[in-house]
Amino acid sequence: MATHLLSLADFSREHLTGLIASGLRLKADTKGGKRHTELAGKILGMIFEKPSTRTRVSFEAAMYGLGGQVIYLSGRDTQLARNEPLKDMARVMARYVNGLVVRTYGQEVVEELARYSSVPVINALTDRHHPCQVLSDIMTIIEKKGPVEELHVAWVGDGNNMANSFIQAASVIGFSLTLACPAGYEPDPEILAAARNIARRPITVTNDPAEAVAQADVVNADVWASMGQEEEQTARLRVFRPFQVNASLLAQAKPDAIVLHCLPAHREEEITNEVLEGPQCVAFDQAENKMHIHKAILAALLS
């Protein structure tokens, strides 16, 4: 298994499915009252230039749930704000902690930290990839629908970091994926081309949300403007309006399709309140599963 988790393309199918299986096992253990101590005596450093509620709390809860300890640093708490070279930070932090979870803007930040770090670096979000979130999403799909390889997954909305990581997951694990994005907002073409070169099932991009969700087993929504894109909010609201996941669009998927949203949701924008609170939406189970998949990732890389 790779030493760091920077993107899902760095892992084999066996490694990714193994992490998900471990997440499901750890979840069952926790529900059964079993305590885990695999990371007792270990310290996790968390560097968050981009703030987060769910990602921070789920990683902290995961580390504590494995018997370890956490040191959290916001962007203003580090020398990154003062332009300290990343290679210096990596080499120093690696002498204090057993692993680094980093949530930042540029993918090049986590890549350089990993290049110089002697402990695992885990990408908790960059503008290019969101691998841990997508692993928890796939864990939720398997939990609710069975083997993901037999399913058709639809993505509706922005071709953002989540879309990029879903593309990589589809190519490595081997499930069918259709992404509906407005013209000009499609996923990264380099990531898409690389994924299609190894994919066993179709990875399709369309500008028609109805085409994407037709007979889909899973319908995935996300915010239309990610953190750092606030100045584009007004323009994006107009462009993305036809890509709202609402009852009419959901009716074109399979009757037993599930709806995912990584949260936080902007109700009545990318998803209606009716769908988010409806029986097909599993967003809150999905949010819980972040903690369990983070346990699996930490146990695999830090133990």
C-alpha cells in the first residue's frame, strides 16, 4: 500500500476495497461496543488551511477512537502563513507526530509535504482531490446497495475535486459512472483521460442531468460553489440551476436509488429540502461513515 494518501489513483483496487472493508468492520465493532487501541501512543497532526466541521471532527474522533492523540493547527497557527518552505515544515513535523492530515488549497502542497515527510501524509481535501470523502461515499454505497461494481453511479453538478476523486475511484475499483456538468465546468480532462485508460466500465461526461441519472442506482450531489469560489456564487447559481437534484430529476433514476450529498448542503440550490429529507437520501449515514473510513485509513497508514 502507498505510504501516503494523496489521491485514489495511487492505490490498487485491492487496497481501496480493503480500506472500505476495514471501515465497515470497524463500524460494526464500534456499534457492538468494542474499543480499539491500534494507535495507542501515536499522535496525529492536523493542518487545516481550509476550515471544516465534519472532516475535522471525524478525523479527531477516529484517532481518539483508535487510542491515539491529536494536535490540530489552523492555517494561522502554522508558519505556512509566513511562507516557511513546505519541505522544512514536513521534516520538522515528522519528528513530532506519526502522521499528518492536511486540508488545503493546492494539490502541490500535500505532494511536497509528502515528498519530504518521513511519516504518512493524508489529503483531507485539496482543490484537485477529495479522496477520503469519496472512500466514505463508496463505503456508504456498498453498505446500502451491495457491491459497487454492479451499480451505475451518477454525479450531478460541478466537475470539482469530488468529481475528480469519483472518476479515479470508478477507474480503480471498476464501477460505471456518469457525470453531468454544465459546459465549461467539466472535470479535469487529464484526470478523466488517465482514468479512462484503465477503467473496466464506462466513465461518461454529459451536459444533461437527465441522461446521467437515467436508471442510476446512486445519485450524487454537491455544492455548486466550493470554498474559495464565493465570488462566483451568483454566476454559478444561474448556470447550475438546471442541475438541481429534485424530485423530478430523481424520478428518472431507479425507484430504489439512493441520494448522496457530502454536506454541508445548500437546500433549494443543488438539492431540494424534499429530496435531502426524503427516504432515498442517506447523507447523514454518509457523514457518519467519514469517521469509520478515517479510522480505517489511519489504522492502515499509521500502525
